[in-house]
Amino acid sequence: MRLHQRLTAELFGTFWLVIGGCGSAVLAAKFPGIGIGFVGVSLAFGLTVLTMAYALGHISGAHLNPAVSIGLSVAGRFPPRELLPYIVAQVIGATLGAFVLYLIASGVPGFDAAASGFATNGYGARSPGGYSMTAALICEVVMTFFFVLVILGTTDGRAISGFAPLAIGLCLTLIHLISIPVTNTSVNPARSTGPALFAGGAALGQLWLFWVAPIIGAFIAGALYPRLFPEKVTAVAPAPLAIDAAP
């Protein structure tokens, strides 16, 4: 696929991630009578990645996340020259997703993105459980490390073919079940940026952590995996989630 086609896929995929994951939190999680809570939101995020991995993995790799792109690049699975275009496409997709979500949520009189939190990430007073900045930093680094580790492992040429999207989607669901109370779960700088742009204020002020921590976690995973579990194959790029990709 040409670069512009892959970037379009990344934009659409990240748009869907925000609409599906953040949308479940903003529109459905607290709705009287059918509130889906943390479990429903966790499943929604996992399902967005699962569906886009099957739909677009063969086109762009369905990274949908700057940290994932960075981790794959460090591991030698993705060309560094394409990092910046991928990240830009992901952030644009997340921002457009947040914009559409804002338009929908604003259909209720009196809606205020800042007051509602708008599915943004945070620490301290903005953490759902009141967790400190240090706890949030550690949580995001560790969760992103294992997310990228699962991606690298399930897309390894030695792994069982065809199951990577399922494992990755379930991993993201598990990550949300663990860390929503701590940070509202990021592990994805683009996902954090889109809603924060519309919530503004403190959400933007704390956004730095949700870039720094996921990138650190992804970098560590990308650096360790090929050294701990080397495989004798040519580096694959740029579609680590392609269902029909040859090992």
C-alpha cells in the first residue's frame, strides 16, 4: 500500500478508537438504567482495536497509537522515516473523533466538556481514584510496556497466525480494567490528545504525562523484545497486524 493509503487507514482507525472507546465513556457509561461502567468502557476500547485490526491491519498495520508506532520502530518492525507521518495521522484521527463526539454530546442541554471530564486522562484530582502523578506515570509506563510486548509477541513470525488482533484487543480491555481508576487509561498519546483539546484547562495541563509515559513504556518494550526473543527473519513493515501477512 502507498503511504497516503496507510495514513488514511491510521486516521480512520484512530477516529474509530476515540468514537468507540471515549464515546462509550462519555455517552453511555453513566446513563441511568443502562450504565455500562468501567467494564463496558474497557470492552469498548478493546473492541475498537479488535475491529480495526481486522479491518485495516492489512493496510496500515492498525497501529492507531503513536506509542505503538514508536515501539515497533525501535524493535525494527517499522521504518523510522514513517514515524512522523503515522503519528500526525493518528493525532488528526483522534482529534476528528473527539470533535464528532463533542458534537454528539453537546446535543444534551447544558453539556460542558470540561466539567464532564470528556473521557480525558489525568492524575491527582483528575484521577478517577485520586492517584498521584507518580502512580499515574508508573501505571502508564507499565501498561504500555505490556501492550507493546503483546503486540510484538503476537505478530512475531513464530506466533500462531491470524489471532493477533484478538489477543491485542483483549489485552487493551484488560489494561483498561486495571488502570481506568488510576488515569482513566491512556497508553495512547493520540487518544489522550483528542479529548483534551476539547476539555481544555487541566486536561491539557496534564497531557504531557500521557505522551511521555506511553512512549517510555513502548520504547522499553521495543528495545527488549528483539534482544530477549530474537527471530531470524527480515524486519516486517509497516503492517504488523496484517492477518494474511507471511512470517
